[in-house]
Amino acid sequence: MKGGVGTTVASVAMALGAARVARPVLLVDLAGDVPGCLGVAESAGPGVAEWLGAGSDAPPDALVRLEQPLGPGLVLLHRGLGQMAPGRAALLVQVLAASGRTVVVDCGRVDASPVAQRFAAEADRSVLVTRLCVLALRRAAAAPVRPSGVIVVRDAGRSLSLTDVEQTVGAPILAEVAVDPSVARAVDVGLARVRIPRGLADVLASVAA
């Protein structure tokens, strides 16, 4: 879920950290931002959007054939290029939940996608990523799904507290991370896969545990 910025980076770091501790991880991109963050090519083939739109012509096991290996224990399921039709969203959630892997989903903004809303509502844990910003918290409080926890990205000079976040969103703080210019630079050049600090990945992986 997204209340400000940082959702894709948090999702990627979470998946990388979980894969490092020998858990098979599936990273699902519903927002379309993960390839750019990781520095991998956008898939020219079908993705989640096409599977959703294909109806019964695309069986559940077809999702596996859409996955792209990223490294030991980590695969990516691309968003695809089409519209995210919500008709089979519940089936998608069920299929991925039954895969036996840790599944990390970058939902983007849940208020912009019924499919993302379904994931956020039915996941074992839905995590809001937000900054200590009044406008971001207002958007988060108005979101159609309440998260089970919050990751706070802390900027210097903000006056809001973690208690303010918990009271506004109605969910506990799961992790707090400081803004790191080196992470932003890694994302800008598509090198998040190799340059995200191990400490950040480990902290966020604990959220998915």
C-alpha cells in the first residue's frame, strides 16, 4: 500500500532480504515500477494484467510460466501492459497464497486499483509505506483498506511522531527507516538489486516473516 513514496523500494528490499535467508520469494509487481527499480528489462510478454484478462483461457498454473528469475530464491511476476481487470482478483490471491513461497506484492496505490485493494484486504499482512508528512497521512487514512502495519520513511526535520502515524492510520509501526541518499541513487540508476544496504533489506524482511 502507498501513502506517500517508497512502496516499490520497500517491496524490493523486503523481497531481497527474505531471499537472502533461504526462503523462496515471489515478488509481484502490480504497479509497474519494480523492473525500473531493479534495473531489469520490462517484460515484452504477458503478465498479471493479461492473466487476469484472459479468463478461463489462462489456468492458474499459467502464472508460473510468467515468472522471471532474478537470482537465488527470488522470482518476479511482472505487471504486464493491459488493464487490471478485477474479475479474477480473488483467484489470483488464492493461487499466490497457495504457492508455498513468501509472496511480496507491490500494490502501488490501493485507491487506484481494485486488484490491489483485494490483495491488501486479503493478505496475511498488508503494509502501508508512508513518510512523516501530513498530506501523506491524510491520504493513507482515507484509503479503502486499513493496513495491518506501517513502515515509516523518516525525513529529517519532520515534526510528526510515530504516535501521530499510528493514531491517524489506526495501525502499528512495524519498522522505521531513515531516508538514505545512496538508496535513491541506486534506484535512479536501476541498481537496487545490488546496492540496497543489507541492513535495510534485513529490517524489512523481518516485516514479511
